[in-house]
Amino acid sequence: MNVRTSAGTHAARGARDTRGFAFESTLGKVARVLTGQYGVTVVFSPDGPRVEPGRIVIPDYAGNGGVERDVLIGYLDLLVARAKHASLAQLDALPAGVIANLAQVIEDRRVCGQLLDEYPGARWFIGKLRAHAAERVAQRWPTLHWRDRLVWLIERALWDEAPSRTEASHSLLAALDAAQELLHDARASGSTAQSIATAHALLARVRALSAGDVNSMTFTADPVEDIDTDKARASSSAFDDDTVLPDRDSAAAPPSERSGGAQTDDAVGMGQSLADAQQPSVQSDGEAGATTTNATRPQLSIPLATEFDVIADLTGQGDSTTWRALRAQARADTAPLKEKLERALSADERVRWRREQERGEIDRTALARLATSPGYRTPFRTQRAAKGRDVAVTLLIDRSGSMAGRKIELARLCATALCDALTQLSFDCEVLGYCSLESASMRQLHERQLAAGADMRRYNRFVERLDLKVYKRFGATDLSGIAALDCGHENPDGEALAWAATRLADHQAARRILMVFSDGYPSTGDGDPQVLRSDLRERVAAIGKRGIELVGIGVLTDAVEDFYPRNVVVSRLAELPSIVFSVLSSMLLTR
């Protein structure tokens, strides 16, 4: 099995058991392998698909049950192919419209062919994406412009796919027939510039046919509906009023257009976003009712987009003077606890020796017997294979506005004390913080989606982005970043917990412990509180199944009792460091 097949299978199978950040993390790893670029990240947005410097934007959110994970992996393959083999600057320079759509279709076929030559295992996922594109186009076919239908049939021809009975109109097939040599040139394209030139040639040929400048007895498109017609002529009685459903930007449009400019053309095929494909369609009352019921009772809190979320690594970037003062205070408050834990760990480790061995290191307790018994042959000892300190610990701290003041000060002190002690005792640890902040860009996306008539019922975070910070990452020896721990706005606990658990699961260790500091129930300024609570319970259950030991620390709140099976409520702030230290010590000493 080649590398691509193995990586794709891992992503597809892993996605069945993980959601949100876990799936994004898996796709991110695959993207870095395929592109050969270490810093590439994968995010989800209704404005996808597109490629940006260092980032791949896949349509919609991975937790959407209406789209197969294999299709999303197919989008990843397509976008990786664009990133590796296409000149994105040349495509972005094209004005939005049919030329840009045609050029993207031709270029996608070219770059996907190159990707499949490198990674044959991608063929399955590209196939799923092709089937998905055909399905969506079939749903939207009655309201597509004639030119967009033609672009789709050209895309079909380039992929050697036969048009369906519905798609096989006389005028479209005649246009394809009259451009056969140009389609051959499109299949043979060897560069982005050649793809663009072929797109121009195809457009010129079709316009000439429409104007009657080319001798073709088979082209019979109506004068009111051709390559330059602005409105689609409905082919179904449900759309006799010429109403065109709102569509989003083409993936081939320049970034300025995609981020909210005038929308001049529909995107079809693989270039369309899931937001485009999921526009309202004609359905029965029963179907509509079922959709409404399912959409109003989601189990997970799904964000409208994740591309605006920010993860900042502040490891080692704290003020050195503030950090030294904080560490001195933490050591003064928790030195006895640390020494007690060290003694307990040492005593625990002493019983893990196999004595009376024929080889190993000298056992000092057997030296007297070795001196008095000439035939004594087993004065050695060997250490057992179990690693008592092969434990990774993550501290995840709620940075919501309600934590401001004394709470965040003590949380900072507590994180300092724990992390400093764990590092000295040879345990690897990480300190993370989370909150959500309103994002102007995300609000603009939300407004565009509302204006386009998109169904927002399945989302539960619309205008706030996650603000995730790494104050001390695994393996780092500089802990000063903890001094920069601060407060933000709201606390979407479930999403942040999934992010922290994914980072912890990716770290090699025999045991993994995740401690969450929270002072209340999950909250966002624009989400349904009941969905946020349901989301947190689902995340906690999923993390427990992954073998991560999870503890909720309630800071002046008993809310943690509703979500975390193992929890501790701290009712006096001054006791926070000592209580948490005791809880962690007990866990470390428990096999």
C-alpha cells in the first residue's frame, strides 16, 4: 500500500471516531505530508474551497453529518493538488466569471492528474468528490445559468464522465461537439497559463457559435439563453418565475471577491462550496419538518467557520522579571507539597527493582552477602520496564471575562507551581488557555450567509472566533510564557477541550492527564447555552474513550459536577494551588 492510501485510510477511519479539532488535526497532518510544507494548516469555512499561503480552506465544518468524510478528504486532495502544481497567482488575476470558472475546471483536471500519478491512493477520495459534485449539480440544475451548465459539461468531459439524461440538452451537446479539438487541448494542458489560454479559446468558440459566426448546423441555443445571458431559464415548473437561488462566489474568483465582493457567477462542480450546494431546494412538508427537527436539536456546537480561529504559541515569551517573581511565590507556597510528592515518587520507584539477578547493576543491599558467600552469583538488580514518570499532563485554563481579577491571578500561580514542579520531577507538561472573541471578519461572513438565504440552524457559533493560547508547550524548558496568562471574553468549553485533548493525544506518553480549570458553564455571546452544555458532555465522553484521564477543577463553582465524572470544587480561592497539587499528586501515584 502506498503512503497516500495509508494516510487517507487513517484519516477516514479516524474521522469516524473523532470530531472537530481531531479531524482538522488529522487532515492537517495529511496536508503537511502531501505538500511537504511543515507549517500548512487545514480549516473549514462555508467560503471554501480555496488555498491561501500556509492554509487550506475546506468547505464547511468537519462535524457536518450531511457530508461524507471521504468527500472532505477529496476536497483536501484537490486543494493540495492546486497548492503544489498550479500557479494560484495567475488564476487569482482572472476576473470573476465564466473564464475564471473554465480555467479552474481545466486546471483542476490537470493538477489532480499529477497528484494521482504521485499518490494513486487519492483516486478513491477524488472519486467520492466527483460523485458528490454530480449530486449537488443535479439538485441545482433547474436554476443554473446556461453558461454554468456548459462549464459543468466541459468538466464532465475532461473527467471522461458521460452527462446524465437531464444534462444532455441539444444545445449543450452541440457546443461540446463543436469544441472537440479545444477539449483535447484542455486535457493536454501542461501549465496554468495553458489552461487559461484554452479557457479563453473555448469561450471564444462558444460565443462564435451563439452569434452564428461558425458554420454549425447543430447549435440551436435559444437567443435569450446563451453564454452571456444574465438569468437562467428555468427548466422545471417549480421555477417558472425565473427566480434564481442565491449562490456563493466561485472558488476561482480572486480573494477580494471571495471575501465578500459582488457575486457575479455561480460555482459548480468541485469548485463549489458546501454553502453553495446546500441552498434550499423544493421538498415536501414532511421532509422540511424532518430537517427542522434534526437541525434544532444538534448534539455538538458547530461553528459557522474555523478559519478565523487563532492559536498563539507564547512559550518563552513572558516578561522575565514578572516570571521570576511569580515562580518565587509559587515555590514558596508549594515547596512542601513538591517535596512530599518527590519522596512518594522515589519510594514508589524503589519497589520497582528486580533483585537477585545474574546481571544488571550492583545491588548495594547484596554486597555483604557477596563478600561472605564465595558461591553467591546474583548480586545484581534490574529495573522494571514500567516507567513511573512517563506521564504527560495538560493544564487547560478558562480565560473568560468572569475569571478576571483574583481568579485568573491564582490560576496563573497554580499553573506556575504545577508546571515548575512537574518539570523538576521529570514529567512533561503543557499549559493552555482558551476564550472566544468577536471577529469582524466572521461577522461579515455570517451576514453574507444570511443575505444569501443559507440555513444557519445547525450552527451554534456565528460571529465569535476561538482565541487559543499555548503558554508552555510540551518539551519546552522556558516556562516564562505562563506569566502572560490573561482573560478574554466568553468560554466555549467543548471546542477548547477537544483542541487540548487532540494536542495531548498526539504526545507520546504511557499516561495522559488533562486538568480543566473553569469557573462556570460554557458560554458564547451568540450560541444556544443548552447546545453548548450538550456539546461539552459529548466531548468529555469522547475524550474519556480515548484513554485520557480528565479532571474538572471548579473555581468557586460546582458547574464542573454536571460535566466531568472526576471533578474537584474549590470553594476558597486561596486553597486552589494546594488542592490541585494534591489531586494531581494522587493521580500520579495511582497506577
